[in-house]
Amino acid sequence: MKIKLTLFFISVVLTVTGQNLQRNEINIPNIPGYVTLKCDFHIHTYFSDGEVLPRVRVREAWQEGLDAIAITDHIEYWRFNKGEYSDRNKPYYDALNEAQNLDIILIRSIELTKSMPPGHINLLFLEDVNKIDTVDYRKALKEAKRQNAFIFWNHPGWKSQAPDGAKWYDEHTEMFEKDWMNGIEIVNWDEWYPEVLDWAIEKNLTLIGNSDVHMPINDYLNQFDFEHRPMTMIFAKDRTQESMKEALLAGRTILWFNDLIIGRKKFAEKLIKESIKIKSIQNISENNYYVHIQNHSDFNFTISGINGMADNKKLLAGNTIRIWINSENSIEEVLIKFENVKTSSEEVLETMIHF
């Protein structure tokens, strides 16, 4: 009863104090044929080892400008052993009304918390989390797949389980071959794993990036001096769970981690071309031009390689930069290298931006 009263009191306080919320609208463009959805698929609440209630996670996501979240409490580290709070679906149901009120897409999910191998695994789009609650991770994955879940391997390079760096085990090969692994986390908490990005591209696994937040989100952001949480951006056909799941299974994602943008070249290039445009070109004298390049997204870009330009320049969110170019030919397009857009562990995006 004491636990129930405590949770009820916290809920009342949050309801009273949470009426005048403000949302930070994240300006990330859509790409042709798809809408861009901002998501975090790895967060924790008071039901396992997190510090806040599920509805608080929804409000945090809304205030930050996200479109969707998955509450992925540790199924093995449940805080409650008896009664209604022992239901592994409870975090989802407790957050659902708030998610509907704030138009946040809430995905029923859970985290399997196993030693390495196979490590920690997130299961998304579940029908009944209780049926996943088994010691044998293979049985859990088989049941998750029966429920048509989207499954990804969490933080492969996490030092507590991979002190010598990310390693692909036989167990992961089994998961991959049995379709028990659809994606893999490239970004988690305060780090990213370049070698894991190469694995994902080689094996055609969906790229995933998440916060894995346990504390209140503002405490997390302040701890690392982050302007925004790590997130997975999905290119979906429309703003529904069904479209999100289809996009994840098709691998249409880009990751945003601080100022780093990570993704397959075909999607990164489309997103950058929608974010950047040449605003104007001025012919100031023979063969000399001022090119005004406008960034109308919330990304900060580090650019170089413009007509042989060697040094890096910052093109900040919402800003326009003026670049001097010497060219014997008229300028209708500019080749730009985006130093902070990673398409593999060793490669960054280089593409033509047209006037």
C-alpha cells in the first residue's frame, strides 16, 4: 500500500504541475515520399531501475520535440514482485493515456538483460510483455518473433560487457540467421561504435541510436552537456506505428548524436539535400563568386571540400554561410563534404548541392 500511495502522490503532483508544458519543435525536414519521425527506443522508468514514472517519459519526449518512444524497462530487474505492478505491461498502460493526450506514439516494448553473449536486447511492438518473461533468451526471442516484434541488440561496445571492444559472437550469428536480430544500436548513452556501424551496413541491419536514459532527461542532458538526446530518425510513409515498424524493418533510419549524423549514404544524402540549399550566387569579379549556402534544419554541419577548400567551416542550424569560390566556369552546383555526416567508420558524406 505504501508503494501505491507514493506512486499516486507523484502522479498527482505531476498532473498538477504539468499543465503548462512547452514543446521544442525540432526542425528536421522530410525526405521525398516519407515523413521524418524523431524517436527514442531505449528508455527506463521506475518499474525497473529508472528514476521517473512512465508518464514522465512521455512528457519529456513531448517537450523535447520527439514523435515516438519505447519504454524498455529491464524485464529481469523488475521493482515489483506481486500485484498489479508486477505486470510487465504496466509501464505501457500507465503511459498510454498521456501519450494519447500529447500525440506521442508509444510502443509497447521491453529489454532482455542477459550477460554477454548475447548481451542486452530490446524488443519493440510487442502484444503481451508477460509472455516474454523467461530465463531462456532463445525462448524469449522466439516468442517475441511470434508477436512480430522488431528486435535489436543494445550497446554492443558497452565496456561493462565488452571491455576489449565490440565483439560478434556465435550467439549473434544464430540470432541473425534466425531473424531474431533486425537492428543494432550504433549510438547509446554518451558514445557511439564506429565498427558496429560497419557491421550493420555489411549485414543490412537497421541502424539504431538511443539515450538509454534512467535519470530525469534534463539531468542526463546536463551531465553530458548535450543539447538534445541521441535519437533515431525514421523515414516513415505516415505518422503511425504500422508505418514506423515497416520503416524500421526496411532500414530507413538516420541517427543524430550531438552534432554527429550517422546513416547509410542513400538516406543521409537525401536528408542533407533537403536540409541544405544554395540561396544565391554572386559573381563579384571575373572567375570570383560568393556562394551563400543556407541551412534550414536544426543540424549543425561541419563542411569542407568546397571547390578544393581545405579548411573546415561551421554551418550552424538555421544559418547561412558565405563562401568565396574561384572558378573559370559558371557555378550551378557546389560539391560539399560534410565532415560530421558519417556513412561508415571511415567515410563521410560528399555530395553536390544544386542552385
